[in-house]
Amino acid sequence: MDVMVIGSGGREHAIIKKIKQNPKVNKIYALPGNGGISEDAICVDIGAKDIQKQVEFAVKNKIDFAIVAPDDPLVLGAVDELERAGIKCFGPNKRAAIIEGSKVFAKNLMKKYNIPTAKYCTFSNSKEALDYLKSAPIPTVIKADGLALGKGVIIARTREEASSAVKEIMEDRKFGESGASIVIEEFLTGPEVSVLSFTDGKTIIPMVSSMDHKRALDNDEGLNTGGMGTIAPNPYYTKEIEKECMEKIFIPTINAMNKENRTFKGCLYFGLMITPNGPKVIEYNCRFGDPETQVVLPLLETDLLDIMIATANGKLSDIDVKFSNKSACAVVMASEGYPLKYGTGYEITMPKDLTSEIFVAGAKKEDGKLYTSGGRVLAVTSVADTLKEAIEKSYDVVKKIDFKGKFYRKDIGAKCINN
């Protein structure tokens, strides 16, 4: 069968490498893909948000199955349009993707159905938000309502920081129309956990847990990024917490979406915090996380494409989804200056015989060579019997890969080894 994957990052590379293992797969097309993905799929120069051209391509090339991976096309309704054209898809439709597309919607959903989350207020008027902040508890968390490339969340530790965040988001429109409304919520403490899950709207199967490292610098310092590395499983996510999350968060969320006539089919991401008062939802994503996908999928033992097809067909309960008991570590190699200003166009060199998986995010191919083209360039993922071994293995490989201005955190997973 011929498969089309929409997206161009490391997450899409991880998905493509996994579905390539299915013997039924003939061709894999990546729209638009990237230089590294071109080793594993046929890259087609159609943007992730160009839904009309995606549909035309899928129909013309008789695509059997499409995987819509990034948030933007999902929120814009790519699945709806592809399915209208007769293309079976993995991913939620537009009505369900709002769970990530609007933080105001997600918070109100959790409040209505008693799903544990931080206390919050929503605002669509900056003056009212600024007045509220005069007496709000500090620190506080301020979130743009819509999509903002994972950067629309500001933790304000003073009233001045909070006020300036509101002005940046709502008045200066730092994130465009995503900042027309905001959520101001209480600041929670505790370890964070990412749990991706397969769901067809009836059955929900959580994947192995993971821990993202969002800050640009070691010791969780510096600016927020799209993610500088991940480990799996997350040691803070115990069997007891897993059971509590299933009963109080995962199943109630699926039921809530069904009751709202927004049945969710695809990958639902739960961003959780294990607070002193139990696990709470920090955020939902309507798709595979990046870079969480890069550690979770290498541990998946069941065929990914079979799971995705069963999910799309509402038959997820027929699949026995299994994960390895091993550990994985992904270290992101970025361009110096990320997430702000950085250079591109530098050649990437690496030995041919690397033992770890390389998932390319921001690179282009010219004359058979890879050159940097983004802030996050690639992720090195290693699987081993222990987390310590997986971390060591990844860093050994990172040292063998080179490009001008290469930059990476040196402490991915360290707090889980040292504590």
C-alpha cells in the first residue's frame, strides 16, 4: 500500500521509519519532508498547511492511507478534507483537534467534566486580564489560546512579568491571532510527564511515558523551546499514578469529547504534572509530541501502521499493543542561538555506521550532502536495557556528529539518574 505522511520534522521521520517496517508498505510520500526524511520516503514539495494540494496529490497518486502528524493541518481540518476525498486517515478531525487548537476550550472541557487541572480564568480583553493580575497569586502561568509552535506559554514569576506577557500576547499579538484570548492559570509544581495515547474514541491505549526537556540550557535554564531531548519511560510515572490517570483523566477525556460530539480518533497527548495533590493535566495535544515520538516509537513492538489503520477504522480493541521494557534517550542537536536567531546552511557530517537512530528535523539535502536548515536539526535516539546506558549511548553518538554551531544540552535524563 502507498502511504502519505504530512509534516517535515523529527516526529515525522520517526513515524516514517517505523511504518517502513510494515511489509505491506510499497511507497511512502512525505509532504513536504526534509533532507533526512528523503532517505526513507519520497519527499513532495507540498507544505503541511496546503490542504487543497495534499488532497489533490493523494487522489492523483491513489494514496491508500494518510497520516496527518502536525498540529496546524489537524486544527485546520486536513483529515476532514482528505476523508471527504475518500482517503482514509490517522488523526482527529477538525472538531476533535480543537482540544489543542484552543486552550480555552480544553480548560472549559476539563472544568465541565471534573478532569483535574490547574485553576484558571480566561480573558479576551487585555484590560480585564491586567486588572485581574493586580491581585492574582504569583507566580502564574499565561497561555495564548491558539497554536504558537509550543512557545505560547509564559511562566511569570513577578506581577511585572505577568503584565508584560499579557501585553505581548494580547496587544502586541506576538503569536498573531492565537493571542486574541488567553488563559491565566495557577502555577503548579511537580515532575512533568508526557503520555501519548492511541484512541479510536472508544478504546484508549496509553503508550510508554516520557519526559521532555523544554528549556534550552542545562539545569532547565534558558528559554522555552520545542524540546531539547526526551527519555522514556518516565521514572516518576509509577503504576499507581498510571492507574489514577486512566481513571480520572484518560477515560474521562475520551468520554467528554464523545459527549461534546467531538469524538477523538488518532494520537491524543496528555501533558501531565504530578502535583502533591495528584496528577493534573497541563495541556492536551491532538497529535504525537515532538521530541517525545522519537523515544516512544523505538520502544513500540507492535506494528505502528496496523495500529493506525485499526484506530482509523474504530477497531483499536482488536490490536494487542506492546512496548519493550527497555529505556530510550533522545538528545536533540540544535543550531547555536535556537530558539531565537541561528545560522543555517552548514554541512552535517556523521559516520555511516552509527548504532543509534538519527531522526532528522531541520536539514536539507544538496548533492547528496545534508545541510542544516532549522533550529532543531536532528535527534539521536538510543535504546538500552537501562536508562543510564541509553543516555551514555546517545551522547557517544552525539559527539560523532558535527556541524558548525552545533548545540545540545549535556544533561538529558540526568536528574532521573542522579536522584
